[in-house]
Amino acid sequence: PDWLLVRIRATGVNRAELRSRAGAPAFKAEFGIFMEYYHEDPPKILGEEVISKVVETGPGTGFKLGEKVAASHYSGGKAYNSSYAEYTV
């Protein structure tokens, strides 16, 4: 019930996403950070930060249609489908 469907208006680009697009691991192995959790099984839609507009809501979210929202889809190095899209949940 706690979800929003949003239309993407703008998104950020970070170093891990640039590395992924170049075919390199998102994080350098020597960092050791998140490597056991980070799974980038294609196809993935990259993007962590998003500026968007609400187009549909789940019940009880408190958001209104047309409301502008900002979000971060980052979750400890896990690769989720995200903001390089027209819409996202």
C-alpha cells in the first residue's frame, strides 16, 4: 500500500553508474565495500537520485497527484531498477 508511481523529471549521475555504463564493476574491488551485496544482473535500470511528479498513489500515502517529490533509490550498494526511466515506483 505504501507506494508511488512517479514520472521522472530529472535524475543524478554518480561514479558507480558511470563505471557500470562503461562495463566496469560499480565499485573498485579494493574498496571491498558492498561487494558481497552488489548484484548488477542485466538488464538493470540505473539511477539513484530522482526528481519527479506523482502520477499514481497507493492508499494512505499522504501524497497528492501532481505533487513534486525527490527520492533516493540507494540501498547499501544493491542495484535496483531506478531512475533512468520515464516512470518508476
